[in-house]
Amino acid sequence: MKTLYTRWGKNLDTEHVLSEYPRPLMRRQSYFNLNGYWDYRIGKETGKRPPFAYDGKILVPFSPESVLSGVNQKLDPEETLWYHRTFENPLDQGERLLLHFGAVDQMCVVYVNGKRAGCHKGGYLPFTLDITPYLEKGENELAVRVRDVSDEGWHARGKQKIQKGGMFYTPQSGIWQTVWMEAVPHNYIKEVKCRSLYDAGEVEITVFANVAKKVRVIVEGRVCEGRTNEPFRIRLREKRSWTPWDPYLYDFEVRMGKDKVKSYFAMRCVTVEKDAKGIPRICLNHEEVFQRGILDQGYWPDGLYTAPSDEAMIFDISSAKELGYNLIRKHCKIEPQRWYYHCDRLGMLVWQDMVNGGGRYHHWFVTYGATAMSVWHIPVPDRLRGLLSRRSERGRVEFEHEMRQTVRTLYGHPSIVLWTLFNEGWGQFDTKRLTRELKRLDPSRLVDAASGWFDQRCGDVRSTHNYFFRLRVKTEKHRAAVLSEFGGYSMKVKGHSACPAIYGYKIFAGKKSLRRAYERVWEEVRDLERKGLCAAVYTQLSDIEEEVNGLWTYDRERLKIQD
């Protein structure tokens, strides 16, 4: 595979890698970024103590499989990846030090000064450790042990595959989001949850803390009081709706004793309501908004899962808006929270997938067979756990846990308007029960229970994928009709493609024919909108390895539909 660089990767400042504050929904002044060069070692050792010697340097937070990490080496399922660095103890007396990891794929154990400080399983979700008991004055040692079985297990993995190719891509492992620390008081704010009560013109705020105390919230220049761990409501003086064309955010501050955090929320609601003809439509703030979407899998040729910079993330979102899209479907991946923050402030709607997992997929059934069955509307129950790769009870329990954690992690981002529970039957099970649980966890958003096919007649939308046949719409009485994937038109651009092979659903030789087909298919979509279609998601924003069906080339240097 040819090595491609984005403009941001070429100009990467290794002394200031992704140095922006990583958690915009809960900001403190205390912030110590640990991105940069760490020691690393890859081997088949079984020991559970940090090694005495290392192989070299790795640039965190890029995975070792990426070229920007400086390693460019795949971690095999039977191997162990070690990280090591030192840091200065920044604490004053009476403080605590929290160590945050944005994401580590898949399983890790963290050591501070040789002592086990904690562990985590799941490659897409953040976790925090209180490392105060393990600290020493002056210089301290931090080590992380990682294992990653990729697609050989039932853990969440997205589109990673050891034998990559086609619609599956280079596997990656280890730290791939920012590592950072913050000093907090002994009694500190752990989490802030905001719920927009749009119709009432109120916001409900819950401040979670390790102690029951009085809190003060400053919003719109007013000071409002409440108690930790109890929701309290604030009526806004003026309700200003959040929309893609006016993405207004309310800033606020929370104070509890010596602790202080800043955050934001937005006023918006998402519903399915019937139009004058009785057709269910997706509404934003009770107004019908057709969601013109683009699929985005968040891969980069030089950083793989990790964008080279904050500016690179902004480029993808902004370019989608410039191309006329008001929606991004974040497919099979959870991004760093700054990505969602940029969608919040720029006004980009987001459909967020739960990251798929399960055993080895039976593509003859969940891809090829399912495509044919969807044409003939043949119903398939999700009890077929063998065919849907969900035999493992532990895997099913883990998926439910990560579903709950995904909602908790991303709940505060107003840009997210829909959760995708399962995609194309990959690891699908108990769809109706999990849809009810997901709606209980978050009644403020819509749910696409089964994107593509294997519909179990639940959720808020009737979701279809169509790459090979004439586009059509089938409306229902209560669920909105959405075309959650279509297009996938491919064209390879010389000098801007990573692989010699081409994967796509329809291949074009040049820009003119590609552009004509692209414009024609969107004309078909506009006709279906009049007949009841509520949203359409084109595949996809950028090329990824063999899959050259992006509007942008993989390196984000050529826009294929531009004259």
C-alpha cells in the first residue's frame, strides 16, 4: 500500500500534537497534555510488569500501524504493546490528579511507578483513573500494556480487519486519542449532564460529584443554585433554537466549592411528526427538515483513526457543509469529543453509529443474501445468533455496556440527532429490547434500530441501503422513511490513491461521468423526498484505502466532483 500524507500530516508539529483541550463539554483551567513521544515495545511477552527496555519512540496518540506514529508496524493478536513515559507531579497539597485516555484499542492496563493503577476494555470509549495514591514527588513513570485481538474476537471493532481489503481497512491498536491529566480538588465535579426541554423553554442540569454539595450554575448572566447528583431546571430568558443554519450554543459555568468547570448546551428537539398528507417526517424544532447526509468513517491515510490535527477534523466537517450537506453519518466509529464539538458549533447534524462487534461475519448472509432479501422484502428475525455473529453471551453483555457508555459520553452534543443501533446485521441481536433501552436512556433522539436491512419493525425510522437498484421509498404510518446508504460511486485519482485495487459499487473513468451520475442520483432523491423520503446518506466523504468512492481523495487533496 502506498503511503499518502495529508497536508496536516506533512506539517505536523511533533512538539504540539493535538494539543487543544480534548473535552469541550467540561473544561477546567488545569490541563496537562501527554501527547508526544513515548517509549514503546511490541513483543510476545506474557509478563504483566513494564519491560526494562523498549524498541524505540512512538508519537502518541497515533496507533503503531499509522505512519505518523513513527512505528508503522501491525500489532498481532498474540502480541503485547507497551507504552512508557515520565511526567512531573504537578499537584499542590490537597489536590487529586486524574489521568484521562480518550481511547485505547482494545484492552489495556495502566501502571504508575510500577503499580497497577487501573484497566479498561473497549477500544472506542474514554476512561479516567485517579492516580493520586500512586504518585511520588518530582518525576513519575507511566506505563500502559495493550492487547488487541482485532476481528478475531467479539469486541467492538468497526471496519478494522486483520486481512484488510474492500470495505474493511487496516487494523490498528493502542492509544489513538489524546492522553491528558488534570488536577482537581479533593471534592470535585465528575460529570455535567444537560437536557434541553425545548417546548418548555427550560434546561435541566445535573451535576454529578463525589460528594453531596450545593452548586451554582451561571447562565445568561444569572446565578442559579442546586444540589449535586440531583437534576434541577432553569427557565431561559430567551429561547434561541439550535439549527444547522444558526447553531447557537448557550455557554454556562458550574461552581462547586473550589472546583469550577465550563460547558455549553443548545435548545433543540428532534421528532417524527406527520405532514399534511399524513406522511411521517423528521422534524427539527417541530419543523420539517430534509436531512441531506454524507457517510463519514473518519479514516486518514497518515493517522488512520486519528486525524493529524484539529484543523483536519474541521476541514472534513466544513467541506461537507460547503458541498450542501447538513448531516454526517458517523459510521462504525466514535470520534474524539472535539469532532462533535466542531459539529455543534458549525451546525452539522450527526447520526452516530454504535460501534459494531461480534464474531466473524458471514458475508454471504449479512451482505449478499441480505441485499437480495431486502429487494423482495423477506423478513429475517434477529434470533439467528449464529448467522448474525452473536453467539457469545459475554460479547452481547459487552455491547449493551458500551451502548450505555456511548450515550453517556456523547449525550451533551446537540449535533447528534439519531443513534444507529445495528448496521447491516453486523452483530445484531435483541433489537426490539435494545431499542427500548436506548430510547429509555435517551428519549431526546431518534433511533435507527437496523440500518440497511434485517428490520425488526422498531425504532423511529424505516432504514434502507440501496447501491444496486433504482431508488425508491416505502412509507409507513409511524416511522419516517430514510435511505441511510446509497451511491458509493468510485473513481481512482492517479497519485492520490493508496492501493492498486479498486473497490466500489459503480466505477467511473473520469470526473465528468462521475459528476453527471452524482447529480442524477441526487435528482432521484429529491423526487423521493416529495413522495415521503425524510433523509438520504450518500457514500461517502473520502476514499479509504481500496474503497475509492469518496467525494474527496484519501489525502483530501482532490475533490472528484469539482470541474
